[in-house]
Amino acid sequence: MFGYFADSGPVVHITSLPLFHIGPLAITNSIFYGWVCSALMCSLFILAARHITLNPKGGLIQVVEAGVEFIRNLVETSFEDKERSYKYVPYFVTLFFFLLMNNWLGLIPGVGEAFSVGGNPLLRAFTGDLNATLAIGLVTMGYVYYSSVKESGVKEYFGHFFIGSPLNPLYFIIGLLEMLTDATRVISLSLRLFLNVTIGEIIISVFSYLGGFIAPLTAVPFTLIEIFICALQAYIFVILSVMYLAIAVNHSTEEHLTDDAIPETINGNAKVTT
């Protein structure tokens, strides 16, 4: 982490800083480190795909398999229609590992003030940048909204916000408030991830500074706690995103089942079959 050897106090940069430009686009240290983490994640997945066996032998590959299986089960159990859930597994598995690796790799020594380019730190955790977490939130919720509308249709999707007739003023206002709450999910997802990662960095930096020449020892307990918190935040981000999508898709499934119900008469008694 950064700030280990600061003389005047722990150095903490809350915002990302530019390293170089590609045309008019400024490439910040958080973007650059996000690219590094993405390359490592892709390499890990390729390695895992080439070494998957029916009888796992343990090691890093089995950890990756366990993570994939964990998220697959999470997505599958969230949807009433299991067949529908399978097509969403790849995105949420990728999202989980992307967040997890960016969170964890932001904790390793050297990320922050250790290396500089043009006076700015070379590396900064991607998820420690509010712009980055907002981008992740926008992409994720965009995917959720697109999939929800695709599964249920525009009319049915917007209709599930209104519990009664939209002609009733009270129901109409409640529906609008529900839509507003739904729109704020991007902000809540992004801020929760950003604040937890950034506050963890600040705490580790402060105790590293207070520890002086034994900084690694004073920072170890808080680093271990942050490792757990980073994994928890990746899980929370994914499970909330899955729940947002599952609610809309399950609502669509229930409506289709109701619409497809066919009344039958057996021995004079009405029976409904699907």
C-alpha cells in the first residue's frame, strides 16, 4: 500500500491522476492498473480453462473453479426459471472476479506512492476510483435493464412498478417513486464499493505511517481485514445486481404462466393447467 515511508504524514490520493494521454483521452493511474488487472484475470481464466479436469487436483485452478461454481449457484437459485438463468452466468462470473481481483490487487505493496511517473503515482486500485465504480455500476445496471426489458417487454417491465391502476393518483405516485428508487441503484452500488475500498486504503496507510520502521507489522491486521471486506464487497455488488435482474425476470415469468393458463373441465369441474 501507499504511504509507508511518508515523513510528514500518510500520503493518500482520493482521486486518480493522469499518467499519459491517448489523443484527447487522459489515461489515469487507476485506468492503467485496471488494464493490468484485466490482463491478469484473462490470463488466469485462460490458464484455468486449459487445466480443468473432471478430478481437480487442487491449487489455484480449483480456487477459480470454486469461485465460478459459487456464482453459478447464486445466479441459478435466484431465478425461478433455471434455464433462463444460465445465460446470465458468464457476465456475473466475470463481474465478480473483476471486482475481486481489482480490490485485492489494490492492497499489495507498491500500489500507490511507491512508483511514480511524472510526479504522479503509477498504480492506483481501479475500484478506488469513483469514476471507475460509477462506470461499473452504469454498465451493470444497463445490462440489468436491457435484459429485464428483453425478457418481459417494455410494457410489462414498466408496469411492474405500479401495483394498481396508474389512473389512481396514489398508485401512480408510488410507481414513480419506485422508478426513482430503481434509478438510484447505480449510485448506491458505485458509492458502496468505492467508499469501502478507499476507506480501507486510508486506514492501512494511517497505521503504516504510525508504525514507522515496523510499518508492515502494524498494517498486517488491517490488511487482512480489508482482504475479507474486499471479497465481501465484490460479492455484495454481484448479489444485488443478480437480485435486481431476477426480480424483473421472475415477475415476467409469473405473468407468462398466468397468461398461458388454460381452463379445462373435467366431470363438470373447472381445472386450470399450464
